[in-house]
Amino acid sequence: MLAWTIYISFLGVLALMVVPTSKAPTARMIAMLAAVGSFAVALASFFHFKPNHTIEITNVDWIPLLGIRYHLAADGISMVLVLLTGLAAITGILFSWNIEHRAREFFAFYLALIGGVYGVFLSFDLFLLFVFYELAIIPKYFLIAIWGSTRREYGAMKLALYSFIGSAMVFVGLIAVYVAAGARTMSLAELAGFHCSHGFQMWAFPLVFVGFAILAGLWPFHTWAPTGHVAAPTAASMLLAGVVMKLGAYGCLRVALTLFPQGLESWGFSVLGFGSWADVLSVMAVVGIVYGAMVALVQKDFKFVIGYSSVSHMGFVLLGLLTLNTTGLNGAVLQMFSHGIIAGLLFAVVGRMVYDRTHTRDLGELQSMHLSKLIPFASVTFTIAAMASMGLPGFSGFVAELQVLVGAWAAFPTLAVLAGLGILVGVAYTLRALQKAFFGEQDDVENSAATQATRHPVLAPITVPERAGALLLMGTTLWIGLFPGTLLNLIATSFNSPLFEWVRKGAGP
């Protein structure tokens, strides 16, 4: 049944191809029906899913000569991320309801990207996963290059180049393990049970992990992310932060850590205090957390603040994965979901509610507009999103980041403290952006009415689709914050499967 999340998305692309170019409302409706249909399938499967189980969806020969199969399956981790994809798809369309320029092509690329993302999260054959991974990345270039804004062609090309460099690294690693295992299968389960030699894993692990982590915003390979976020149209920014960056983190967990757990073991020597790849990569993750937060603190462009914020919060995902304990891993997966919801909401406010109405993202200019009075719904929405982003109790970010920090304390106590510093800086840049964008300084009382009218133009009211999308995302982060067991029960039991035997054995240094 879950396979229909993929099929409905691509059927939507085909349906859009026969829509006349001038029929933007029809294109929007087809895209929404496809997104809602896929999400309905995901939601139905979620409610029927039993923890500690793996659903076999389909498993048939695809390229028998090479041992490649069309194998789709889902465990609790897949279910959580499929649910996230469905939510991101619907809300992205709601915040793109104003798209008129080449709407048919926009939503076709949009649904192709969504279909690819679903495919990655459901693929249990590594070649199939790689194919869907590339299918998800390619439409991003066109969404940004055609419908983007600030330096859109530069941002699109930079994202594409970084993505394909990472993909090349991953592909080399996959071919290497395929050959090492006898060139008979690309099945994730069979390759995970092959147990490659220690020396092989020592070089294959960093190659594949970093290859995937580039798309997750790993420092210092993160620079494509803020540029891409700023250049992208609102819906593309929401998808980029909400689900595309999660593809990289998911690949790190599902492929690199599962196939090459011994690659995290001690080298047997020390270089500049580093004795394993776990040491190196965890430091890179924490640098990303602190660096992203500090750069966000000094940004003048509203969207760049959220872009660097995404880099910082994705650092928690990577740090959680590298703790190699169940607490940190649970937190990492929950942070993937939480950040996808919160970042999507933040980009929706900045891109659609603010920029499309004021035509500026400069915090200095926004400070004098008093947007809290002109568009109060946007002000309330961003305030709630800001609280969720800061990790206040009651929101999903609190539960996720707390588990990552607890897991990190057990594995890397010093790094856990530094990651906590990143949270404090995050509070600072979030409050700064909130104050400047929505609660600027009051005008002098002697300002004339004419001056006030000039400085405070009448802005279009927030539309019904925008309100619906915002309420859906706000409700989700609140629900998971108050009832984290809704997802954690699925996530935690997934690590009992044979694929994650390395967790129970305590892989790593």
C-alpha cells in the first residue's frame, strides 16, 4: 500500500503534463490531490503500522543479471519520514497557491521531487535507493533556477554540484561493497550481513557517510545550503530544509552506519587528538551547530538567518547519529522529523507571508514596518515557530534535541557541552530575528500621518491556504512535543531489527 505514495506522486506529474499551460488553478488542484492522496496512504499505513515490524511492500526482480531488485519496505524510521514527506508536500503546495508563472511545470517538478523522496525512504535495495536519491535531487535545480529569486542560477548550480559530488562519493562506496560481497546483490539486508573486512570499512565508511552528509549540511560542506535556501521559492525552501536535507541524514544512518559499523572503530593511533572517524565527524557536527548559530546571529537577510539555522539544527541530527547509542539515535531521527516541520514553517513565514508582501528580507527595513500590526497572523505564527526552534518544552524540538544531548553526553561529554552552547546562541539569533522583523522600535509620536502611511503600507491579508498550512505545521510540532511517544515508539523499536545489530553490539571507538 505504501508504494502508492510514490506512484500517486508520479501519476500527478503525468496528469500535469496534459494540463494546458494557462490553467494554473487546474495545475494547483492536481498537485494538491496528488499530495493529499499520497499523504492519506501514508497516514493510513502509519495508523496500521505495528512497532518492531518491517513491512514488505514489494520485492521483485528488476535487473536480475546484476542482482538488483525492486525492493520496497518500511520500518518505523521509514514510516516517520514518509509521514514527514506527506506533511511537507501538502503544506508546500498550500504556500505555493499564488504560483501563476508556468504553474504546470512548477508542480510537475515539485511532485517529481516528492515521489523521489518517498522512494528513498522506502527503498531496501541500494541501487534503487540511489536512483530515487538522484530523482529527488534533479528537480531541485529547476525549481530554484526557474522560480527562485536572489542569485537563483548560482544557488541552483551550487546545490547541484555539491549534491552530485556527494552522490559520486556514495556511488563509489556502493559499487565497492557490491563487488566486495561477490557482485550478486544490492539488497541492504544481505550486504549488511556480509561483514566486510575491517580495512575495507575504514575507508568506505567516511567516503559514504560524508557523501550523504554533504546533503545534510555537514560543516564545512554546508555552504550550498544557505545559498540554496535563499535562492529557492518558498515551497522549494520548505522541501529543501524539510525533507531533502533529511535524505542525506537518512543515507548516513541507513547505508553508511549499517554497512560499515567497524569504520567507526579506533584507528589504533592518534592524529591531533583524533583517534577515530567518530571523533572527527562528531567534531565537524558540533562545529556546524555552533558555527551555523553564530553566523545566523549576525545576518541582515531574514532568510539567511533561517538558512544558517537549518545548518545548525541539522548538526544535531548528525551528532545524534554518531553517538551510536539508542538515546542519541532516537533523538537524531526525531530531530529529522521535528526540524522538517519547524524549518518548513519558518521558511513559509519568511518567504510567503513576509517577502512576497513586503518585497524585502532586510531586517533593517522590516524593523520599521511593524509587521506585527500589519500581518498579525504571520507574527503569531513566527513567534510559535521561534519557540519551537529554540527548543522550548511543549514543542517537538525540545524532545528531539534533549535526547541528542543526553546521548552525546554518554559518548562525547565535552562536545555535548559545546552543542548546548549552540542552543544558547540559537535562542539569541531567533529572538533577534523575531524582534527586528515583527516588533521593531516604535515611531516617534511627532511623525505625521503621511509619513506613517509611507512607512507602513497596507499589505495583503494572509490567505486561507496560508493559514491552513501554518496551522497544520504548528499543530504537528505541538502534538509531537506533547505526545512524543506517537513517533518515538516506532523509532525506538526499529533499532531492534537485524539491520541495527551494530547498535546493540556497541559499534564505534
